[in-house]
Amino acid sequence: MKLLLTSAGVKNPSIRAALEDLLGKPVAESTALCVPTAAYAMRGGAATAWRQIAGRASTPMCELEWKSLGVLELTALPSAGEEVWRPAVEEADALLVGGGDPLYLAYWMKRSGLADLLPSLRAGTVYLGVSAGSMVMAPRIGEDFVEWRPSPDADDGTLGVVDFALFPHLDHEMLPENTMADAEKWAARLAAPAYAIDDETAVTVVDGRVEVVSEGHWRQFTP
């Protein structure tokens, strides 16, 4: 599986080019499944999930004119049965995992069985993460980003698919707590490899090789 971890979706031509390079073909010839689950743990999450699916959010992913687009709602999967939804995941060219709460998303990726399935997906599958959808692939997110918890004693651990953490929406005008100074403090407390990326930046991971694609600004932190 190839990863395209973004702060705010496919926001510019460079990220679009990176997506199609990972797919190995145009978006218009590719199939995708949208995963809006992370949105539900936030206030107004139902409307946010709808905007993601309808392509009306400020984080472009579903509106890229895919050959076909379906919705994979993780909270429904345990009751549906793996034999029902697994073929759709295995056949999709891309999984579009939207933003919201990263710990809520991690919980449902594990409970639904999707987290266990990810390592076995074919090499050509592209995972396109947006904000929380990107953060969830890290070993942990840092206490700064913890809001929802599956239990009172739960920590900030997520899936650990990659060995670095992500600080999204760097220097966003609507998020005064997301300055570079805030990112530096977050990284220092995390004491692990990390990237702070703005909405014009993405991180790709292919066969363990990490590259940054950007028309904005970003910073890499080392412990």
C-alpha cells in the first residue's frame, strides 16, 4: 500500500500529480472508497461527513472525478460482516480517509477490522489521508491533539503504520494554536520523528521511502 498523507486533501497541482503517480494512472480511471468516520466525533460531524462525501468540504478528495466512488462507513462494518465489505476494499484503487478526530478514527479502524486488512492490500492501493486520516497512521498523535478517548485511561496511540507523527494545518489562519512555535513544542513533547505540514503540503510513503510534496511550507523534526 502506498500512502499520500495530506493536511487538507489534494489542494494543488503538485499533490494531484503525486496522487496520480502513486495510482499509476489518471484519477478518472481509478476507483475509490471514501471513509468519513473520523468526522462523527466532532460537533457538527454529520454535516462534515456529508460535505466530505459530496465534495463540498475545503479538503478536496471525493470531488476529483474518480471513475467510481463508494462510501466505507467503519461504524457499520462490524454488523455487516467482513465477507460483505472486504471485496470492495481489496478492489478499490484508493481509500480516501477524511478528517475529524484521529483517536476516534483509530478506534473504528481497529474495531471494524480495516486496520488488520491494510497490510495485506495489493501494492497498487493508495491510501489518501486528510488531517486525522493522515495522523492516524502514526504510532501516536501527541496529547495536544487528544479530545475523544475510547476510555478514560486511553493514551494517544494510533495505528503505527509509519514511524513518524504528523502535525497538520500548520500556520492555518483559522487555527491560532497551530503555529510553528506550537509545532516545535508538540514535537519536543512527542520525542519522536515528526513532520509539521501546512495545507499545501503532503507526505508520501512508498516501500518505506518518505518524501515531502509541497507548494507551501513544512518542517521535519528529529528526536
